[in-house]
Amino acid sequence: TGLGKSFVSGLQIGNVFLFVQPLLGVVGDPMRLLFERDLTPHYQYISTYLKLQQPEEDGGFGIDGLVHVGMHGTSEWLPGKPLGNDRQSWSDVLLGQLPNLYIYAANNPSESILAKRRGYA
């Protein structure tokens, strides 16, 4: 924001926070991170995941876990190793130690195999 703070749009219902994952790209090229494997995620993308993990008393959400629904999510398509992540892969950096349940649409077998491997399934 203009106040130097992060802004994550979403809906809080009790202890559940629903939000749409930030775009993987930039204005004019919304899918950029899918195909440019040597880029880093942009600030909005990184700050969203950091804000989710930041303790509430420090201005974050202090979440205990994530549920990703759909395809082309953080654990699947950020720059990293194609068949599995390591601690230097952006997916692992952004998810940190959070439990991550990835509900994947299994109607695309070739991509679901990649998602499975990168998600440590």
C-alpha cells in the first residue's frame, strides 16, 4: 500500500482466511513465472505468503496451514526443480514449515504428476 504495509485481500470467517493466490506474473504477462524459470516471484507474491505466516501480534495472520485448491499453485509452478523441490526452491521458501494440503484437479494427468512430485506426495 502507499503506507508501506502489505495488503492481502481475502475473507476472514472465524479462524479461516480465504484468499485468491496472487497472479504468477506481472501486468501484461500474468503467467510469466510459469515459463521464465530463472525469475524470482514478485513482491506481492512473496509478501502474501510471508504475511500469512507472520504472527498475529506482529500484524500477520499467523496461519497454521494452507489449503490450495485448483491448479498452477505455489507448490507446482514457481521456479525450482522440475521433479521435486529443495530448500532453495521458491515453493519451499514461501511455504516454509506450513502444512500444505493441495486439492488438485486430476483431469490433467501430465501436470498432476508434476504437482505430486513437487508436493512431496
